[in-house]
Amino acid sequence: MDRILLAHGNGGKLGYELIKSLFLASFNNPVLAQLDDAARIEIASGHLAISTDCYVVNPPFFPGGDIGKLAICGTVNDLSMRGAKPLYLTVGLIIEEGFPLPDLETITASMATTANEVGVQIVAGDTKVVEKGSADRIFINTAGIGMIPEGINVSGANARPGDKVILSGTIGDHGIAILSCREELAFRTTLESDCAPLNQLVSQILQVCPHLHCLRDPTRGGLATTLNELAIQSQVGMVIEEARIPVREEVQGACEMLGLDPLYLANEGKLVAIVPASETDKVMEAMLTNPWGQNARVIGEVQASPSGMVLLKTEVGSTRILDMLSGELLPRIC
């Protein structure tokens, strides 16, 4: 393969292989090699978390949010997945010539509102305008810095056999909300993206379980890909129970109609927590009291083997390998 495909950007198997074979090989260092959602940097007064992300979602306005809200939430969540308190963000805008100024005002207002709600400051930025046809309306890059509290060491490499796997809520909401805009799908009830900042939820979890092992938000590639990434990082196996995974009726119906699997759909306001078995009840109690964790479920367990693999116990009683996303499911999802 000598060309980049759309599938390289979907957060699945091809993207993971590209990171390992090209980017990690070119930029390799001990911090980057951890392959977590944010880098953990040691400084004299403690540890910083640093993360960056780009947002190209199509369309830029969707039920439950817009590209501006998504950009702030995405980077805040990546910092939070290392146990950090998000503090500062930078924003870079690439805008296509002819983009409506009122739409840009709406997006920047959404970013400001979300940042204020989270308690982070946008402290630097850049704007570029490209010729009409050289981009698709608007792309946003955000980078963030947060402070990791003393004693907190959350990483995708920390899962241990016997740990429980907790999912904070329903999956696939964002993916189907975006698809409904593109394909003009109608539902009996309003289906919105789950786009939300998770820093307060993470803070509540760490208050009751400071020795939490792993956190990860299942965005591109969905829950299935995220679980595989954690299993590979920690060199453990996982067994997940399909019947315990919450899926909204509208999402399940859309997936059945379109031939999609909700396990591979993007989410923008959910997290996976891997916790010591003895701490499970405390973590669940903390999550259920938070609006972004009120549908939390224990969905599985970490095992010693098969290392780097995730097994799914299906609702019909069989067991199958749950692999990373392969191919392109929904491009331009975030």
C-alpha cells in the first residue's frame, strides 16, 4: 500500500498500524511510546499532561453540538483520560474562503461557552484562510495542557488481570447523530450526539479510587477498538459481555437498518474505566451520581490471556473475538 486511505483516519486497525510503523518510528521517544490519549511530562513541581487533536467533522453543526464544542470537549477529555485537571487550550482554525461569518461566530461562541463550563482558558491560537475548494468549510486543531495530581498515574498500560471494565453509558450516539444529519434519517425521539466534557466525572472517580488503572474515551473506532488498544498496551486479555453494553433503541434500530455495529461507532462523551475489582462498587456509585455516568455498567473483566485480545460473550451464548475496526465505517466523524 503506497497511498493514504480514508480508513487510515478512522481510529481503527489501519490507523493504529500507521502510528506504529511510521509516526512512532520517526518520532520515537519514551513519552510518545506510551501511546496514551495525552503525554505525561515530568516537571519540577509534578506532572503535566499534554494533548493535541484535529477536528474535521462533517457536517460542522449536528444535533447536540457543533465542531467548536466538539473540539473543546475532545481535548479536555484526552487530558482527563490521564487523570489530569485541564487548564489551558490553544486553538488553530483552517477556514475555507467563503465560510459564513455568522457560522464562525456561532462556533467560536460555542467554544467559549464550553471552555467556561469546563474551567479552562483558551490562551493562544492561529487562523489560516485557504482558497475556496482547498478545504471543506472549517477544520479546527486544539492542544491542551493539564496538571496531574500527586499520586495519580492513569495509563492504558496499567490494566491487570482481575480488574473490572466499566463503561460510562450508551454507545454509538455520536456516530448515528452525525449519520442522521448526512442521510436525513428520522427517529421517533430526538437523538443527539453525546458530545460532553468528562473532566468532572473523572474527578469524581479519582476521588473515590485514586489508584484507578486505566481511562480511555472510545471515540473513532468505537468501544471495540478502544478495548483492543488497552488490551495491547497492558498485554492482557479481556472478556466483555454483550448483554451488559447499553445501546439506545434508536441507535440499535439505525444500526440494524444500515448494517452497522454499535461497538464500532464513535462516541464523544463516554469513557471506559478499568479498576481493581475491590474498588468497583465505589467507582460505580460515583459514576451513577454524575449526569455523564448515570447509565454506567460493568461490562467485563480483565484476564491474563489471551494477551492483547478481546473476547465478546454474545447475547446468544457464543464467544467471538472482538477485533479493532477494519476499513472505513464513517469518515469525518470528529
